[in-house]
Amino acid sequence: MAANLTESARTALVLGVSGGIGGELARQLVGAGWRVRALQRRAGDLGPIEVIQGDVMDRDAVMRAAQGCEVIVHAVNPPGYRRWADLVLPMIDNTLAAAQAAHATVVLPGTVYNFGPEALPRVAEDAPQQPRTRKGAIRVELERRIEAATARDARAIVVRAGDFFGPHVGNSWLAQGFLKPGQPLRTVREPGTRGVGHAWGYVPDVARTMLELIERRATLAPFARFHMAGHWDADGTQMAAAICRVAARQDLSVKRQAFPWPLIYAAALFATTPREMLEMRYLWRETLELDNARLVATLGREPHTPLDMAVEATLLGLGCLPAPARAVAAAH
């Protein structure tokens, strides 16, 4: 167990431990007996996780933190979706330099931004990557650099999933688009087009998948990419329906309504986040389903939490269910 780690314990560095996927994978690595380090700009107490003060934009800091590590989890993103073009590629270059020096495996939570209409609707790992957005082009270049590094003493695992959601994921479409965190559920806003499928990735499942692939890393290709089917909303209405079912069990009456896209267009004239939302709107207008055949062939199955259970845990974590419900859940 984490409390009884020895000097021979495997060591992983997690970059982005304060984020949803980085924090969840760090917790699961600790639970699996790994020694976990986190590189953060501000020192703080993360319990069994060793905190090293430093910045991912500082290559020397990343390389020092990665010394002796077998795995580097690159789950860091620019805060608030800002300065992607300036920060994303320098950050991965620093991680790759550290991985090459330590002979470590880089683990990357991937996205579907890489793919344009040529690859749709059902997308396998090796589908053409012809993104239509600036952010998608950056993600393609990021993965290209990772693949190139695997020819120079590094290894890599990329796990692509749909829109992340989970108890500790505040920066997500579900948390920022469908509902209002910290407030009792009254309204669910639906950004998609009815009949258009949408892929979701429940973060604890994504982290479990990554952990199982990490444990098998010696058997994988140097550059190994996998897709998670996750929670597939075939007609674009099932996530909102699940939220309403969970709310009804707590005697909450919830109204479903269309997402206010016209307001987002207006706000995009003045703010960064609405502009980023508009750039990704195509994912709500066109079906993109992830083919997980390679993952199933490797693991035997895909880790999967039932949708209503995943939604309930998420709503509890976001403070959207009544206090009594949260207390009961904590007691169990």
C-alpha cells in the first residue's frame, strides 16, 4: 500500500496533478503501490504524493523531477485554455527531454481534436489526422513530437477519449456547459444536435485504463495509441437524460433546455473561453465515435462505470446534489 512504500517502489512523475485526469491517475498510481511525484509551481501537501516545486516550462526543473522515474504522466494544459500556441509544444518538449534522459514512458491523455471530417464518424487510432481547428493542429504536432521521441530512448502511451467528466473535473463541457457547479440542479443545457452522437470519457475509467496500460508498458509498442469508447451517447440526448434520472432520485425537478449558443457568439467578441468553445462546436454538430478494438484486444475489456453511477458521482463532486445526498454518499 501507499503508506508502506519501499525504496524499490516504482516511481512516476505526474505533470498536471491539480487537473482532473492528472489528479485521478496520481491517486490510482498511489493505490497501486507506486511512488508518485508532482511538479507544481506552488508547494503544498498532497498526502502520499511527493511535491516538487517547479514549472513545467522550466526544462531543468522537469528533468530534475523526472530523475529515477519509470513513467511521466503529461496531463498538463495551459490554464483556462489560454496561450495554447505558446505553451503546449514547449511543455511537451520539456517532458520528452526528461523522458529520454530517464528512459521513461510518457503517458498522454489524448483528445479527439486531432480529427477532422475525413475521419468521421467512427474513428480508429490510425485514422487520418486532418484537423479543422487551431487547437487540433497543435494536438497533432504534439503527438508527432512524442512519436519522434520514441526513436530516441523514450516510450509513449497515448489514450484518447471523448469529453472528460468526473467528480473532480471542473473544466469540462459537462461542468461548464450542461450545468452550474456548486448549485442545486434546476436546468440542464444541451449543446448538441439531437441525433448526433457524442463521446464522453469518465475520468476514473480513463485513469484506470491508463494505469492498466502502464503496468503492461513493456509489452506495448514504443509508441502505443489507444481509443476508449467511454460512454457513447448515440443520439446526443443520453447524458442529459442520465442527469435528469439521477436528479429525480434526489427529488429534484430538472428542466432540459438548449444551450445558449447565440450568447456564446456574442461573448466571444470579448473573451477567450467563448471563442474556444465555438472552435470546438463542430464536435456537437457531427458524430465522432471512438473505436476501442485495439484497447479491448490489449486489456481484454475497457474499464467502464455504468453511466448513472458515473453521473451521480460527478454531480456529487461538483456540488450539484443536495447536502443530505452528499453526506450519505460520503458515509458509504
